[in-house]
Amino acid sequence: MILNELLPNGGIEALASQLGVPPEQALRGVEALLPSVLGGMGDNAANLDTHVNAPGGAELAENVVGAEPTKIDRGNQLLGSIFGSKDVSREVAGHAAQNSGLDPALLKQMLPILVMLVAGHLSGRSGGQQGGLGGILGSVLSSFGGSAGAGGGVPGGGLGGGLGNILGSILGGRR
């Protein structure tokens, strides 16, 4: 399953627990937000290592799934690096709300935690690989390549059916 490639073990459960929602609802939010998160990361692939290492690198995911309180400010810092502004983050949450039926306020809370999980997990997997984090992101995306609908005006936006189509929409909307 693709989420195993993008999130650490226990990531969905940790996200659900922190937000006080059932895991199924957290999964729906992840599926709705993931295209934009990966799209934003892909748009910044050249500087992704710098953006991710500044707030903690692989430690970002460990912070979310570990026993310590999650340092949300790290996720917000990373979101600022990949999206550029809070307005884009709000737009991403609003678009994801339309696709998932979830409350935009919940998705706004979910976004920094999700970006910590994804960036931290990929950072840990990239350890010393040529191309760094951008390289591992590219290899993950290409291994799930496809072609689905356009992005709908939101970074990485556009939901198909299932996570394979989500990544297809990212790849289709990013070329």
C-alpha cells in the first residue's frame, strides 16, 4: 500500500489520536491532503533537503509517532517552506474539505502534522541516497505513476479514486 511508502508505521493512528478523531476519519483527511503536500514538496524538490532538515529531518516523523508532545510549530515552518504562505495552506485545506467532506478546520489542524509525518519519514528513508530527499520523493512518485485529472488550481489538487489515482493526479498536474 502506498501509505507505507509515505508514512511511518503508526502515522495514521498518531494523527487520529492527536486530533481526537477516529482513524478512518484521519485516513480520509490524509487522502484528501496528500496530493497537495506531495505536490508542494515536489515543487520544492531542489531545496527539499534544506527545508526538511531545518526543522528536524527524520526526527519530524518520530516526534509525531513518539510519546513526546508534537511540536506543531515545526510542521508549520515546513508548510511555510513548501507552500510559501498561510493563504495557500488555507486553500489546500478548503479544497481537501470539498473532496473529503471533512471540516476545513480539522484539515487545517491535520496539515502540519501530516507534513511532518511525510517529510520526516521520507527524510529517514533518503539517508545518504544520491539526490537526497528530492530523489526519494521522485522515486516514490514514479513508482506509483499514472495519469489522472488535473490539479484543479490547488497545489497537487485533484482526487481520483484511491491513492494510486491521487498520485496520478499529482504527476499529471505537475508536468
